[in-house]
Amino acid sequence: MLTLVAVLFAIFVLPSPWGLVAICTGAALDIAETFGFRWWSRRKRAQVGVETLVGQRAIAVGSLRPSGHVRIHGELWSARCDAGCDAGAAVVVRAVDGLVLVVDPL
């Protein structure tokens, strides 16, 4: 966009040597902006899927002896806790088995 503005200024407004300077400056800024936006969009990988829940903390909705439900990030998930825990206990997600979270008490 800056290159287009620079070309229009070079043709209609600026005298001969300054028009070339404006075009080169506009092109350089466009290229720098493009590389800056590419760097900004790739700085962190998108995290999606149930695998991102591993290591997160959750709250047991009911007793988990050995199965029940937990609330994590506002969602209700089926969970299994081999050690068992009571309702309201904080748990950590250790693995995902299908759509069942394997959790351990904290």
C-alpha cells in the first residue's frame, strides 16, 4: 500500500530525484511490514485438541472413585482417578484416554 502511495506522490507531487527516493522508501517499508507480520503470526504455535489439557488443573464435580466428572476451563469432562478423590478436590490431568481424562489428586 505504501508503495502505491509513493508512486502516486512520485508521479503527481514530488520532483524528479525525490520521487525515486519516495518509491524506494515505500517499497522498503512494505517489505519490512510484510516480514514483521509474518514473524508476529508465527511466534507461537496454535494449541488445539484434547492433548492440550494434559498438565492442566481441574476440579472434581463429584467423587472420583474411580470415575466421575471434572470441570476444566468451564467444561464438564468424564474423568478417571485410580487413587480416588472427593467432590471439590483439585486434580491434575495426567493423560487423555479417548474422551476420558485420567487425573491424579493434587
